[in-house]
Amino acid sequence: MNARQLIEEEKLQNILNPRKSNREFKVTIRFQKNLAKNFEKALALARKNPFFMEEGEGDLYRAYASFHPADVEGLHELFELVKDRETTKIFLNNKAIPYAQDLWLFLLWFYRIK
């Protein structure tokens, strides 16, 4: 099963079991291959993620890494490496939400305060 199929399966499970899905908040970063020096470092970091998925080849290659609020440090580290790219997308529970990058991630950074 490829990344797109896994995401669609998760979306279906969220519809069928809304109570369970509402308890599990997850942020997913999708980034594409680029020539920036940070890409290889970001890819290595994403591959360490237990929820890592990839799809496509060459210029169409996309990597997905998902994080729960307890993993906010890893989320922040990966986001800092890929945030400047237009092709970087942020999903909340596999949904493209308006202002995900500007609002929701900002709110998640409060989990970094100790």
C-alpha cells in the first residue's frame, strides 16, 4: 500500500470512527524533493519517524512524516528544515486546514515550553 492509499484509509477510518479519531491529534508534514542542502538532512530525520511514508520518484518524490503533540520537538526540527519551500504542506489529521502553518503549528510550539 502506498502513502496515498494509507492516508485515504486513515481518512475513511476517521469518518467511520469519529470518537476515536478526535482523541488522536496528528500533524503531518509533506515535503518534496529539492536541491536545497537541508533536503537530505530533513529526509534522514523524517525516515526516523515511526509514521514515515513516501511516494513517487525523481521530481515527483514526496515524503510524509506525522507527529503527535508528545513528539513536538521532532516536528519542530523537521519543520525548520523544510518550512521555506512552497511545496511543503501541513495536514492536521490528514486534512489540509487553512492557516495550519501560521496558526496551528504556532499553538503546538507551546508544548515545547517546559
